[in-house]
Amino acid sequence: MKRLGMAAIRRAAGPEAWALVEPCLVTAQRLGVGIHLVGGPVRDLLLGRPMRDIDLIVEPPVGARKPGAQDVAREALARRSRDGAHDMLPRGARLVHHDRFGTVRVQSGESVVDLATVRAEAYEAPGALPTVRAGTLEEDLQRRDFTVNALAVPLNAAARHGRPALVDIGEGITDLESATLRVFHARSFHDDPTRALRAARLGPRLGFRLSRGSRAALRSALRDGAFGGVSGPRFRAEIAKLFSDTRLGLDPAGALRLLADWHVLAALEPGLCLPREAVAPLRRLGHLLAVPPWSEIGRPWLAGLMVWTAALDAPLRRRTLRRLAVEGEVARRIRAFPKGRERSLRALARRRGRGAAHATLQGTAEEELVALAAWSPQNLRRRVLRYAADDRSVVLPVGGDDLLELGLSGPDVGRALRRLRVAVLDREVRTRAEALALAREVARGRDTAGRRRRGPGSV
């Protein structure tokens, strides 16, 4: 397991992100407050994994005024306009405040640093959002989900005063070495049942197992009905991460299998499960969402719910979406996916050729397209992926203005462009002259929808 020093942390953060961290460190020291690197970044660095994010907590001094995370960030931002200030944030850096929890995000380009003031939490009822108050570093670490996420590294002199180089209040290092996820207390899942979904994500991604005591705590929370107190949007946010974390190597099928085995899915909605026929499509979806262009789509969870729930019967699908507070147009698209998938696969199976694939798939939204690829048999999946990667962006040898000059107008222009694209993809048309010839046939109503093959230079 790696040792963590400032040089190692700086290298792992990278120059762009460290340009956001360092001004906060210097400003915090001037204000007399400590800053610690905490949580997932510490865990990943100790495991020798890439540091994906930077989470800092601010520890105010004991005494009168207690500046916190927002004070540190605002002061660091304000000093960037002072000549010669060595702790100024880069130009273009901006702050995003979350006043409810006293947190702030410092962002510049693709680099993000989250700061929070040390907090303590109390839960009034199982599954309820916590009541937050000012706390100590130890209380802040104690409120975290698993011991391996409750590690802190003091980053400035004020934080290091009287503290070890690595703060570990719950034997998190021991759990890291044994690849174990362990909650802090027996009512952890009562307080926040969504921790079960985080365990199902984090465990497979890291190769960790939930400890025996933690599994007992989860069974107790399930038995006591704690999951019923959690709102649909909170569960939906956690389910969404099952699919966004594919970029970090998570297999969504594996995570859902754990949730099914732990009886968490049935606690979300009676009858909810991971159907056997959905496992392979979900695994393929995970592979697709991990690489461009699919890793860039805005709502991978939408594709994920399409793939997963397509194997459920329609009433259970509707109830599940309702429980997750998925409504409106998004819910309609998820409910419609199974029938749309069958129509598209039948059409692709009936007609060969790249043009036929384009005619079938054109206009399909990104989420439906990647979900369809995940559910397709191998021969059809190749056609879907080729359409997505290449064919839908093919540049035609003629454009709309050329068609207007030929006398086409209104919907006929769109119809001709679609026909031309099919012909180009099927190599019936290779040159501008051939494209114009086909456009003239479309304009005269003589086109036979590609059934006649055209040789070079033919009309």
C-alpha cells in the first residue's frame, strides 16, 4: 500500500487541479484553519488507483470566529486580483455554493475541487435526510458510509498540528488491506439506506466485499422497512451512478446482482429483480458506456433503465419507474423501448446493407441507440455500432441548396436527402454527378427506392 506525502498527492492531482488546491491551502493557513484531503481520493491513492476527484474538508480552530470552507474559497478567489499574491486561483476559476450543507465547489475548466466544513449529522428517522451541524474532524469522518472512506490526510500546518500523517478513526487501513467494506455501526443502513447502493457500486469496482457485520446491519434495516422512508429521487440518483460509474470500470450487471442477492431491489419495489436475460445486455452496455462516444452521453442512466427494465413485465416496469420518480417523457421513452427494440431488430434482420440500417435507425436518440446495441445479437450489433460511429455522419456530395435548384421544395428536400444518404452508404452513388442524377429522378418521381443498381456515370 502506498505512503502518502504532499509530493505524491500533488502528482496524483495534476497541475491543473493542484492550481485550485494550493491557493486554498495557503489561504486556509493564513486564516488559521486546517485543510485535509479526505474520503475516496485518500482511499484510491493508498490503493495505487488514479485520483478521480479532490475532496477537502476545512477544520476551523477552536475559539471565537470559525471561518469555514466558503470563507477559504471566497478569500482565495478574491486574492487572485492582487498583484504578487502567490496564492491566487487561476483566472476563470469560479465558485458554486451549496448553502444547505455549507459546501463550495471550486471549478476551472475540467478540474473540480470540493470543499466542506467539518460536520456532524443526526437522523431523525430511518431514511430521512440528516440534520447537519458544525462538528469536529472525528465526527465528520464518523458520519461517512464505510471505514475505507473515512481516512484523512492533513495538508497544511494548521491541520497537521497534533495529528498523525494519516487520520484513521475506524481501522480503515486494515479494511483496505483486507478488501473489506465495513459500516461504522449497526444502524448505519437504517440512517441512510442508500449506502447499500453505494456498497453495490464500490465493492465490485474495487474488488471489495461487504463485511459480515455490515451484511447483518443491512438485513436488519431491510427487516425494519427502512428503505420505505427514502424518496424516489434519492434512489434514482444512486441507480444513475450504477451506469455513470461504468467509466470507472463498474459492471452494472454485477452491481445489480448484488442488490438482488441482498434483497435490496425487492425492498425498492416488490417483485423488482435482475432478470437473467438482462445480464448480458447490461454487461455489454457497461462496456459501451465506458468508451467514446457513449461515455460522453449526458444521461447514461436512461439507457441503463431501458436495458434493465426491458426484461421486466410492463406493470412492474411502470411501478419501478414510479418508485424511482421517473416521470413524463423520460418514463414514456423507457416504457416504449422494448417494442421499439423489437421493431428495429426485425427491420435490420429483414434488410441488409448500410443504407437499410440508416433508414431504420436515423433519428434514434443516443440513449435508445446504445441500449439497442446492448440488446442486439452480434451480427446486428455490428450494424448498429457502425451506423452510430460512421454512417450517420457521412457527408453527402450534394446539399439542400442543390436540391432546391433542381426544383425540389418542402418535405421533398428531406425525402431526397434521406434517399441520397441510403444510396451513398450502399455505394449506388459515388460522385456528385451521380447524386444529382438520382436527385433529378426523385424530383420527377421516377426513383425506384434503390432497387435499380447504377453504374458509374449512369443516369
